[in-house]
Amino acid sequence: MSTTEAEAPPFHALSVTDTLAVEHVEPRSGLSDSEVAARRATYGPNRLAGSRKESWWRAFGRQYADPMQIVLLCAGIGSLYPLRQLGTGLLLLLLTLFNAALGMRQEGKAAAAVSALQKMMIVKAKVRRDAQLTEVAAEDLVPGDVVLVEAGDLVPADGRLVRSTGLEIDESALTGESVPVAKDAESLAGTEAALGDRVDMVYMNTNVTRGTAEFVVTATGMATEVGHISGMLQTAQDAETPLTRQLSRLTNQILIVAGVALALSIALNLSRGNPFNVVFLAAVAFAVSAIPTGLPAVVTTILSMGTQLLARSNAIVKRLRSTETLGSTSAVNSDKTGTLTLNQMTAVELAIPGRRYAVSGSGYGIEGDIRHAAGQPDVPLEPFLLPMALAGDAVVRDGELIGDPTEGALVVLAEKGHVDVVSTRQRYPRLAEVPFDAAYKLMATFHRMTDDAGTDVVRAYVKGAPDQLLARAATVLWPGLTPNPLDDELRGRYLAENERLAAQGLRVMATARKDFPAAGFDPQAALLETLDELTLLALVGIVDPPRPQAKAAIATAKAAGMRVRMITGDHAVTAAAIAGQLGIEGRAITGAEFGAMSDEQLSRDIDDIGVIARVTPEHKVRLVEILQRKGHIVAMTGDGVNDAPALKRADIGIAMGITGTEVSKEAAAMILTDDDFATIVKAVEIGRALYDNLKRYVQFQMGALIGFIATFLGASIFNIAAGVPFLPLQTLWVNFTTQVFQAIGLGYGKQDADLMRRPPRRSGEPLLPGRTLLWLAFVGLVLGAVTLAVIAWAGPAHGTDVARTMGLTTFSLLNLALSVTVRSDVRSVFTLETFDDRRFLVTSGMSVIATIIATELGLLQRMLHTVSLNLTQWLVCVVAALSVIVVTEVRKLVLRHRHPVTAGAMTPATDTAPDTAAAG
């Protein structure tokens, strides 16, 4: 087992001495082998625990808790015994197996997310045991082990620093902070320090970008910070999508109505003295007809096609029903680093005494310029740019960075100023250096060169924190390249310039230089002590720039009624500045302020908050839950390990495909293959179109289901066809031919042109409003009445088989006519627009063919117990089917007359919008 977080002391608030005492270890010798064995028995291996996996048979059996499955299962068993209808019974049982298989495919991804976390474990770690330095498997580490790391290593466990030299660690995957964090063993973090501010700690699976360090392990496995996130993923449940909730509610309502009607039908048939076999046959056929047996298959098919459209738009959806969720999204919580920004540090402003320069271009490409305001004389910038090229180790090649991101920004700045970094470093090789350290916050390199007087000197180029360089400075290099004494006025101007850049959310780096006589220079001397009397050179404002498309995408999201918030591990000032550039509205608060607010206060104030900085994974999950309680459908974007729990909890979790960690990709429901925030907006548009089309399908499905119920109940009441208007297999034939074909045609119609100018629908908005449901109930009654009228007319004249065949044909054609009418609330079917959707025409043709072969194909005649119809009988069926068009055309005429202005708006703009598939 592992020490829980509650049991562990706050090591970041303990001194090195106290930490070593708590862990009972001496850093020079480390733990003994016997002590390691004892601690491993106590704490377990240094790996993340997998979630308990549900057996496949339990998962499969759980699918049969669905009411539809129970009804189908009972009907299938009843068909086998006592009816002994082998074909019907087997088909119904196979249908339940098909639905169960579909359900299992929709299960959650928590186990996969934890598996991805386990894959992040490094293979080896350098550890001191029994006074010997050795390499061991990372999972063999225990609390108290003394571990050594250097640049390029992954940290193998959580630990308290014992010693560090120039240590910087990229913690962006864990905290979201965009730049590496300088670490210092001697800097004691406060008890309440946020994770990103604990500079005396290191954390598992973060990257060492610079320096070396030695630390004592304080937590392993599930007790680490990344293990804590793993635990959150295991307990997180996949959020039920709005469509799932709506369809479940609708299905239950249908089953209640159908159950009452079925009971009434059985009672009526039994009261007439009908044989039990006949009554039971009618009950099975009624049950099959009254539940939406084709609903899971049709919804899955439509959503699967939607995922293909999204994939062509660079969005991979892993869970089918999340496709629809996109369309109702009303709140987007976006990670900043790598999502709204490039995650490539870029110098955007250069300030030298008396001059300011704007720097164009972004990222690690060297395309760009250094521009000054008009009216200022040209100043040679090379003396001010040389520290950018020489005082660092980063290499930028073909837009790719090797090394520290901040140094990379300075290297690119030098290149934009026409300083070739590679040849400059070759011409002025490094003689010595003072490596960066968090204690003095600077780095210096020493190079032999000639000063302005032609004298050989060793010049130190220094870069670091502006306040540190100012404290060591004596002069300022003026644009005339002459050093001016650093008086109070220049000091004030320097500080004001630093504050101006910092207020814009920029990370400010300062540069300076100092010359030493070449003769007698000792590279082995205590060079840090000689770095005084510096000459200040420049201030550089650096930022992780916004993605070019992000601002426009946020504006489009706003027009579509979606609120975008920025969630980041960066500092509040930086986050607020980026948010202002992107057009994100609302004030910026810190994670500490957010955490201190009660749920009631957050519910009141959340609409005024646009940025939350220095957040923890718990803060992100809480924000999602607060917005969900306010009725929002929440999308959460992110790319780091720290984003995974919130991605899991959100209605739609969106991970970055390029920069995202495997953990975030596994936890999310959607992955952006281009990491472009704008792709989210395109995905929302596709999701909205999909929901509109699904809504049309559900209207059609409800009308048809009510028609089925009305037909069977009416047959029992009026004793038509012995209470059995259709046999079970005839019912299934209509379900899986005409209804499925027309559902696909409706589900992929053309999208409305004003989709992205509408507000998102409310999470509680019914799929079918009450007024629409009443209308569909009336249409269903029309379907039932017309079908029964045809059967009642044909029965005495032609016999039961012909009557049922004519009834089946009439009902199929009524379904086809109904699907044509629901494409628009107000537009008449007698327009050219009725024929402008090629896919709908194809599926309608397939329905016609299915209706014909059901009566004319010998094999189907034997299976369905149908017979061939003559021309007169066909004409009766066709004319009867037109009745639903007459009824709906009267309603549309009234609506157009009552609302002449909105009628045009209500007419689907599908008439002018491009085909959804083509747009994708």
C-alpha cells in the first residue's frame, strides 16, 4: 500500500534537515538494501494502480437492465414458447444481442486513462544506496531513496530537493505553467503554497530541462501528485450526454403508454373468448411494434456518420453520443498553454535605453522583423543582440527547439536581428560560464573578443531577472554605444519599463555585459563574485503567443451563445493579458481565490469570471461541476496530465492530438488532430446540424410508433383481423427497412444556414416539446385509423392474408409520407426543395423497393406471410397513404398564414446551405 496524501507531512514546508529526519535517511549513503525491502513491503511498488476491471460477462449482463431489452427478451422467449415461432423468437433474441453489443461499445475509458499514466513511468533511475550510486527500475524506488537527476531526465517520483544546481523543470503537463520552473533546494515554500509554487519540490513524470539535482523521495506510486490524478480518473464517471438523457426519458414514456395499451388489448381479446395462442401472438406483435427496436441502431448509424464528418474536420470523436453533445455546448473551459496559445515562447518586444522595438513573428520560426517607431534614428542592434545568441545553450533548427523555451525565444530574436547564432557561437567560443541558479537568477558566459578601442578583452554576457541585474549594474549602454552612469533617473526609467512589460503579461528578461582584461583571466575563478559593475543592455518581453485562429474562433463561439473561459496554471497577470488579446470576457482570479469561494458564491459570481489562474486539477473539476449545476453543457479542453480529471468529468472533454499527453487523450471524448481551437467551433457546427437532423428523425419515429400503438389497440377494440393487424416479423420488417432508411435520410439532411447564430439549446430542453408531441400523437392516430380502415375493407372481400398485406403496405407508405412532411415545419412538400436532398431521395427509393419486395418476392412472402397485390389493391394503399400529407399540409398552411414572417425563418435554410457531408 502507499502513504495517503492525508498522512504525508507537507514536505514543501519542511527544511532539508527536517525532511531527512522524517524519512530517516542520510543523503551521502542513502538507504540500505534491508531498509529498501522493508519500505517496499510497507508502501508497495512505485507504480500507478490500475482500476478494478469489470468482467465482460457482468458488463454484458448489465446491458439487459434496459427496459427495451427486457421487453424484447420476453417477446423472443414467448415466441419460442408457447407460440413455437422459431424464426420470430430467434430474430428477437438476436436483436437483444445486437443492442447489448452496441451498449458495451459505449462504456467509459477510465481504465485506459490509468493505463496511459502507467506507460509514462521511466525505466531507470539513478539512486544512492549503501553509499553507492546505482541504477534501479523506477518502480523499485521507495520513500527515503536519494535520487539524482540531470537535464533530459524524467523525475521518477515526488521528492524534496536536497541539493540543486541551475535546476529547471518543465511542469506544464502537471500544473499547466507554460515555462520551466526554477527549482531551489534552499527556498522553503509556505504551507499553503500552490503546486506550481513549490520550488523546493520535484514531481513524478515532469521533465528536467536544465541543471542537476539530488532529492529524497517523499511519495511513490498512488501517493504522488500524478497518482492522485490517477485516482481521480478511476473514480470519475463518464457524464451522461444530453441525448442519452432525452432518449431514455422518451423511451420510458413510450413504454408506459405502450404497456397500458398492451394490457388493454390483451384484456379486450381475452374478453372476447379468443384462444390464448392468438391473444399471445397479438401481444408479442404489439410489444415489438410499440417499442423503438430500431432506435439504437439508427442513432448509432447517424452518430457514426457524424464522427466521420468530424474526423475530416480534424476532430476525432471516441464516444459516438458525444458528437451530439457538441451541438448543445454552452460553456467552453479552455486550457491556455498549447490550446489557446502555441506553447512556443516568443520575444515580442525589445527595449533598450531610449528605444522600443516591436518584434513580429511567433514561435520558433525565424521569420519576422524588429521594427522601431518612425522618426527615431537607426541604432546598430548587434551589441544588444549578442547576449541573446551567446548567453544560452538552446538550439533552434527548422522551427524546432532543443533546450530551454525562454532561451529559444532569445535565440530567435537574435536571428530576426540578422545575427547568425551558429556562426556567432563558433567565432566567439565560450571560455567559462556561471550556470543559472534560482538563488541568484542569472546566467553568464565569457568570450574572448575585441572592445571598441581594439583591446583584447574577455567579455561576460549576462542574462537573468531584471531586478537581479539592476542590483549588480553600474552603467547603461546608450544607443550611441557609450556607457552612461546608472543614476536615479535611469534606474527609475529601467524599473518603469520593466513594470510596463510585466503589466502586459510578458515574461521579462534582462541582459548586461562586463569586460575583463584578457591577460590573467582565470576561467576557474569564482566568477559569480566578479559579476558586479555590469553595463545594462536590454529588456526583452517574452510571451507564449495566442494561436492565430483562436481569437476569431472565440468570437464565433460568442456569437453562437457559448462562453469561453481560460483555465491555466500560469500567473494571473499573464493569463489576463492573453485573455484580453483573445477577446475572453470576465475578470481574472487565482485558483486560491476560486478554492476559497463557496459553491453558492461561485454560482452567483461565475458569470463574471473569465480567467482562473494557478489552478489545480481539483479546481478544474469543480468549475465543470459548478457550470453543470447551472444548467450548462460543458466542454473542457486540455493537453496535460493535470487536465485529465476535468476532461473526464465534462460533458465533452477535448484533448490536443499533437501536444497532448496520452493521459489527456485517453480521458477525453474528442481529440483535435491539429490542436486548433478553431476546430472546436467547426465541430460544434457539425454537432448542431446533427442534433437538428436527429430531432427530425425522432419526430418521425414518434409519429410512427404512435401509429403502431393506435393500429394494434384499434384492432383489439374493433376486433379487426382478430386483433392482430401485423404479425411480429411484419412489424420488424417495417422497423428495419422503411423506418431505418427514412431515419438515415432525415438524419443526414442539409443543415440550417443560421445554425451558428442561434443560442445553444438548454440542457433541460425537451427533445419533443409538448405541443409537438400532441401533434405527433394526432398524426399517429391518423396513421392507425387509415391502416385499420384499409384492413377492415380488405378483410371481408379478400381474406386475412391479403388484408394484413395491404395493411402492411399502407402503413409502410404512410411512414414514407410522414418522413417527407417532417423535414420542415412550414414548407409544403409540393415544392422543388422536396427533391433537393440526394441522400433523402436515395433512402426514400430504398423504402419503396422494400415495400414492393415484401409483397412480391417469394422468399419474403414465406417469411412475412404476405401475398401479392393486384393493381387495384396497390392503388388503394397509395391513396390511403396520401392522407397524412393532406393532414400535414393543412397544418403547414395554417402556420404560414398565422406567422408569415417567421415562416420563412422556420423553413429550414437547408435550401441554401451546403450539404453537411460536403461541408465536412
